[in-house]
Amino acid sequence: MAVTGGILVLRALGLGDLLTAIPALRALRRAFDGERLVLAAPEKLRDIVELIDAVDELLPTAGLGELSWPGEPPRLAVNLHGRGPESIHDLLAQDPLELITHRHPDFPGVDGPDWPAEAHEVDRWCRLLEAARIPADRTDLALPPPPGPSPAAGAVVIHPGAAFAARRWPPDRYARVARALSGSHRVVVTGNAAEAPLAREIAEAAGLPAESVLAGDGLAELAATVAEARLVICGDTGVGHLATAYGTPSVLLFGPTPPRLWGPPPEARQHTVLWVGDVGDPHGEAPDPGLLLLREERVLSAAEGLLAAGASRG
């Protein structure tokens, strides 16, 4: 079906990127109530996009250079993807009547604020809209409940994967934490289809039953699992942002990116962020040395503290 007019938003990235953009998307919805808001993002994120009440339609877009807007040009294009120039070029190619983006020297005729290099990812996009006189609420991160039930309600969720090796804590350490917690709690290991071997490796090393491996399920099932979990343990990943979106307690292992740039809101006390303070390359091909300084004992202590606090409240 051809899309005519409306608001086009580009964020053709991953799960965590999508979730940190929710406040900006809702700000656009409030500002342009009644107009169709179309999000250009990967098809694999559809299950989560459909939970975001600010978005009317997903325009499947795998990444930069893939954007193709059918029908009449959008009345407004919004660059929530990056600083440019590729993302600016992609949006200008759709011939929008108006463009909201950060400025880039390759496009001297396109106005916008400077790129704030040290801003938190949520704040970055809210600032961009505020520069265009569109107010945004940085705390507006929550998602509505997923449509289906959790396959492991009340479980401790361990999610060992991450987009890059630099952000992956070693499997043997996850396994030792999983084994220690499994004596008192149901523990499941999640991941996408490509991470299924990693999830099985950890489950087997931890002595968990085969049915504890939930890797390979769709994003709707993963969202339901996180939404109804007792605790999530993971690195700097999209699943950590799902825990924020559902208010699920979490232990987040950060490195090499500092949590001040991608972590949960500081007022959300149900999340414990572990980070040793070393900044490195988040796209590295081996676990970051700073991340490796986080020992199992520290992770287990944080997990047991949150589980005890949850038990005392409930």
C-alpha cells in the first residue's frame, strides 16, 4: 500500500536503538496528532514497533541506503538515525517538505543543532526535537504489555548475547551465575536464533534443563519473557532496554560504553548497573578488558540483592 504524505522517521538500527527513541517518537505523535507517522526501521523489529503507540506504520528499511518512500513526498522527515551524512542523504532523497536533523558540513543548506557527542541516547533525540520546538518527555519509555503470555513468568532471565563481542561477558561466567541462582529460582537463557548455540552452552554448563533455553523465539515472545521476569541479567543490549520499558529489575553489565550514554534512567532504582569505569571500543572483536574486570561474585551479589528486594515487596 502506498504511503501518502505524513511524517517519516528514520531509525533503521537495532532493538536498543528503537527503544531509546520511544520518547522522541511519542513527542512527534503529540506534536502531529492526526497525521500518519511512519517509522523506517528493520522488518525484524515489527513485533516491538507494533507495541509503540506513537507509530502508525512500519516501513521496512534494513539500513542506510535502503530507504524508499512510496507515494507523495512526506510532509516532514525526521532523522533519528544518526548525525549524517548518509542518513541525511537518504531522507532528502524522499523529497520531504521539511527535514529535522542534526547539521552536517556535507549539507551546508540543511539547518539543525550540532551533534551532542556526550549526550545520553534518549536525551540526544529529545534535544533534537526540542530544537525544532517540539517538547519531549525523556521518561516516556514504557511499553504496553505484549499480546501473548510469557513462556517463563517469574523467571530469572539471562541474556548473554550482544551485537559486538566487546560487549559480551564470557559464557562461563554467565553459567556460574546461572548455576548459583538456579538453586532458588527458575532461570532461563534467552537469545536470538544466531545466539541459540551460546544459550545452550551456558544452560548446559549451568546444569539447567533443555527447556530453559528460550533462544530463537520472536521478539514478541522475548518481550513477554522480559515483561513478566523476576530479574534480567544482561550486558549493554536491547534486552536491557526492554527491562527498562517494562520496569523489570535488571543487573546490567556495562563495558566498554559508559552507562551515562546508554544506561537506564538514574531514577529507576530497580536496575543495578555494573561498570568499572573503563571506556573502550564498543565494536571490538573481543570482550572489553574493562568488562572482564566484572567478576561473577559482584554480579551474583547484585542479582541476589534485587531478588531479595523484590521478594520483600511482593
